[in-house]
Amino acid sequence: MLKYWDIPLVQVGIGLIVFYFGLKMFAGGMKSMGNVEHLEWFVSNPYWMFLGGIICTLLWQSSSLSTTAIIGLVASGFLPLPSAIAAVLGANIGTTGTIWLAGLLVSDGMPKGDTLRIAMVHTGANLFMAISLLPWVHHISRFVGRF
């Protein structure tokens, strides 16, 4: 007898719903963090937040989760916009790092062939974007702050 949860489309739907509620709960928890003065030196420096975005995305293996955390911290007033922009750039770099880590830790080693080429293009594009934009995060913040 076929059960509803044995249907792949139902499984995908359930997985997406659970993922959505998990992100909503995570964002709510980040918003309620309140004021954490001892991290002020870290969150006020965009370069440290860039590095933090890379590390958190590598640890969580999810740039969506990192971006959700960043949005929650900005919404709570804890994270200034220039640092948030830098953290998102770092999360993009962290995303590319998960490709390389998955190749090393999960599969049979470094990517090969077309997989290697795709990983190199993805990493290269994100590195180019981050290196190009990181020095300008204060100017970008002022510009988007107008909206």
C-alpha cells in the first residue's frame, strides 16, 4: 500500500516546509538576541564580518542560513549595514568553500573534469566580486540606505 509520504513530490514539499519554518525560527531567535556589547569590536568591522561570513557558511554549509542570520542581526539593530554587506560577501565565498570541502571530505577527493571547472568558475566569480566590492561597503551602504 502506497503511503502519501512515500511519494517523492510530497517528500520534497515536506522538506521545504520544514526548512522554511526552521529558517523563520532561526531568524526570530537572531532578532531576539538583543544587545551584545562584547562583540561590538567584531560586528563594527566589515573585514572581520567578511571573515565571519566565510567561516559561518563553511560551518553551517548554508549561505541561506548565514544570510538569514545576517538579516536577523540587521533587523535587531545589532549589525550595522556595512558589516552586513561584508558578511554577505563572505557568505558567498563560504558557499564556494563547501564545494571544495564536500569534494575532499565526502566524495573521492578533489573535483575532476567539468566538476572542477565549474567549481573554479564559481569560486573565481565570487572571489572577484568580493575583492571588488569589499573596499566599497561603506559607500554601498550609504547608497542603499537611501531606499
